[in-house]
Amino acid sequence: MEQIHVIGGGLAGLTAAITAAESGARVTLHEGHRVLGGRARTTDGPYRANEGPHALYRRGPHWTWLARRGLLGPVVPVPPVEGLRFRFRRAGAARRLPPAALPRLSRRDPHTAPVDGTFLDWATGQVGEEGARAAANFAATALFHHDPGSLSARFVQERFRRLTSLPPEARYPVGGWARLIERLAAHACGLGAVIETAARVDNRTLGELARTGPVIVATSLPSARVLLDDASLTWESGRTVLVDLAVRTRRGDASVVSDLDAPGWLERFTAQDPGLAPAGEQLLQGQFPIGPDARRAAGTARAEELLDLGFPGWRERTTWRSEALAEGRTGAVDRPGTTWRDRPSVVRGDGIFLAGDQVAAPGLLSEVSFTSGLEAAMLAMKAAGQRSGSGIGLNRT
């Protein structure tokens, strides 16, 4: 039985651990924190906020994978009635309907959008400049980037199309993403994987692990760069202010406020999962991308503008609030002329493999972590078989 080491206990690491264990390997997962989850962690009650607004997408690659293993668990959509409480900020005012350009652009096949051109240039040719800017800002929900219009047209349109699909793709694990992580960890342990928390790995111990079998590094890209002492492990990501807020419930509050004047999004997560906050209160989560030189206060100010539009009197109703700046921790973004294939490779050589949301794997947001974790595990199993001189059949379900 071959030994596989996985460093990092987030979505990518747990996916890799399960895949390798299913294929017959002895797996040890090393997580530096006391709890698993990475950026899929959820705060303890009574307010159960994810580290950023998270959703599973029904057409994504990990939906079927999770369902086949009984790991999907209870997931909920936004109730249809909440669609009536959707608000769009346009020209500083809250409106009930988006500009006609958004549904028009949502029908464009992403493959008609060029890889080499910017989204703003391409979309302007489709729906005009005003509509193109509104669409770019709306797409920031799945980009966490302060200037979505400057990114590759193909990259942005793929995400814009999925965000605007009807019926909506997004589903939310009941109780927050920590519940999904708990199911993944329990399944990995049931397959025989050993999970060690508070077990930090440095460059020296990495070398010791690599002598016993292939190693999958499933950390953030900046952490992997330090651990592997590899300056080439870089890729652009977003920089965004995350705002979590609990307010006392009041009739007439919005369910979502989408900023079309600038990148930003605020959502009432208790609309689909009331258990995320105490009775009589509602949990709001938002993300507000800011530029590389902007201060966190700029994102906070934009959050409060959306709160004023969608939740009048929110200041007097607030019962809990938390803010954070997520820098380089919101997934890869692709500039014109690049695709996911240009990101850092899963294969690093010498039995080392890379997984995470900024590596060379396709998908939307967390799907990149899942896809890269799956690929890293299969390649690690192949490498382990070559090392021992025996062939190992891979379970590719």
C-alpha cells in the first residue's frame, strides 16, 4: 500500500485525500490549524458566517462527485419569493430590475468571447458600454476583483453566464460550509485516512515526508510558494473587503443588493437558511473588491451604501458585525491572453503536486480547488506506483 501525504485540510486537500484513499493509498493529511476547512471555515454560533459568501453550483464538477458519495448533505436554493426582493444599484438608486443588457448578454455563448481581449471591450460590442460596465460589475460576484472589465473576455463571460442562469445554479449547504467540510473529513477517515491538525509542515519536514511517498501541497498559493521555495508560484487574485452583519429582521428588507455602479454584492443568507442566526435576526454577507492601493475603509464605505439602499435603519438594528480584508485569497483571475492552463502546474516534480484555487485546473471558484485536488491525487497515485514498480488502478469516479 502506497503512502500519500496531503498538506492542507481545505476543500482541495480533503478532495485529494479522499481520492487517494479510494484508490488504495495510505493517506496522511497534515493541517496547520486546529480546525479543518481553510477558507471554507464557518464561524461558531450564534452567527454562522462563512469566510466569504460561498455557494455550490449545481452544474459544477464537484456536485455529482459529492452526491455519489452521499456527501452533498442538505442544500437549499434561494426561495423563489426572494427574487422579488432582489435589488440592483444603478446610478446610485435601488432598482427592482436589471438593465436589459444583462439578460441579453447572458445569452451569449462564452466561446464567442475572445481569450485575448478584455471583457469590457467585447461586451461593449455586444450591448454597449453602459451595459458592459454593469455586466462587469455584476460578474464581480464570482471574481472578487476590483476591475472585472479588464480581465479576459472568455474568463469573465464563463462566470457571468453561470451567475445569470435560470433557474439559478447556486445552492447553499445548510449550517454553512463547515458542515460540508465535516462530512468530507468523516468520509476520509472512514476510508482509513489519518488527519492531523495543528501539524505545520515546513521546508525541512516536507523533504522528510517526500522520502516516504508523493506529497500533495493543498495550501494557498503564497503558502505553497514559501513551503516549496519556488518563486514561480504566483498568479493574480482578487483583493476584497468581506463584511458580515447580523440585523434584527424587518419586513421589506432586500434579499440581495447587487451593485452595478461598482463591483460589490450583499446577500441575506438567512433567506435560504434561517438557522444561520438567532430567531428574529438575519445574517448578511457581502464582498466589495478594492484596488491594490485602496484602503479597507473604501470597501466598508461601499458596503454601507448598499446597506442603506436595501436595509433601511440597519445601524440601529445591528446585533453583530465582522469585517476582513481578503488579499490574494479569492481564487485565480485570468488576464487577456491567458487561461487556466497558464496558471501554476499541478505537477511540481520530484513527487510533489499542487492543488488549490489558483492552479492550472478549470472551474468556477471552489470548483478549481476540487478539480485540482482530484487531479493531484490521481497523479500522485501514478507516481507512487512508478516508485514502487507496481501498477495501481485509479478510481476515476
